[in-house]
Amino acid sequence: MDATREERSPAGRFLDDLLPEELEWEGLVKTYPLAALLVAGVAGYWLGWRSGAPILEAVGESATRRVTGLVSDSFGEDT
């Protein structure tokens, strides 16, 4: 399972770390795709409602650092 774990997406690795090892979440998603989509949508909505501002702030700061780095690189400046 470790070899396939490295090939998974970041979301898949996150779910592997978050959920109990005995829970085969991929099989559940394949068996019940609409229910899985509904659960993911509700969880995303709840997370955004509860923690939306800090998440957006972190994403904004990360994007700002990235753009600043790209602009500095294009002008040949060290950051």
C-alpha cells in the first residue's frame, strides 16, 4: 500500500492520514459515488462556513508570496 500511496493525489494522501486505516474509503466512493459527493460537498460547505476567512487569508498570503517571487525573478532581484 505504501508504493501506491506515493502515487496518490494530495487529497488521497490526506484522507489516508485522516481516516482510520481499516476504512476503505476508495471502495466506498466507487460503490456510492453520489453519497460520497454529497458528503464531500457538505463537509466543504461546513469547513468554509466555519473556517473560511483563515483559509482564504492563508491562500491569499501564499499567492502573494508566489507572485512576488515570480516578479522578483523576472527582474533579477533576490528575495
